[in-house]
Amino acid sequence: MLIAIVLVSCPFWVQLFHPGDGTDDKAIDLLTSINPSYQPWVKRIGLEISESAEPYMFALQIAIGVIVFTFFFYLLKKNQSLKKQSEE
């Protein structure tokens, strides 16, 4: 349920609190100022994500992070619980 809420609401929050240019855009600007003929390899192979899909990809990254964090937190708590039981 939490993952669904994050996936649905993240694009709205990103639009509301737009942080400005991302680090990828700044890095590309820096590289093109150093080497004007530079072209990002992602564009060459056609894997660039549209701007409308970027918030959803960001939400997906957050959801994956929450899942991984929750899994390891669960394992930690389970391990602590088993340790407590073995000490008693």
C-alpha cells in the first residue's frame, strides 16, 4: 500500500517542489562546455527517458529503496528477536 502511495504521489510532489536542474543535466552541460562534440551515450542508443516519465522513474527508485530498507530492517529485527529468545 505504501509503495502504491509513493508511486502515485511522487510525481505531484516533484512538480510542486521542483528542485531545479538535476545533476545529470549539470554534468552534461559541463562536459559539453569542455568538449562541444560530446554526445551522451544514452541518447546515441535511444534509451533516454522523456521528461514526463522522469518523476515516475524517481518514484520507482524510491519504492525500490523503501522495499530494500524494509527487508533489511525486518531481517535485523528478526535476528535480534532470535538472539533474545536464545538468551532466555
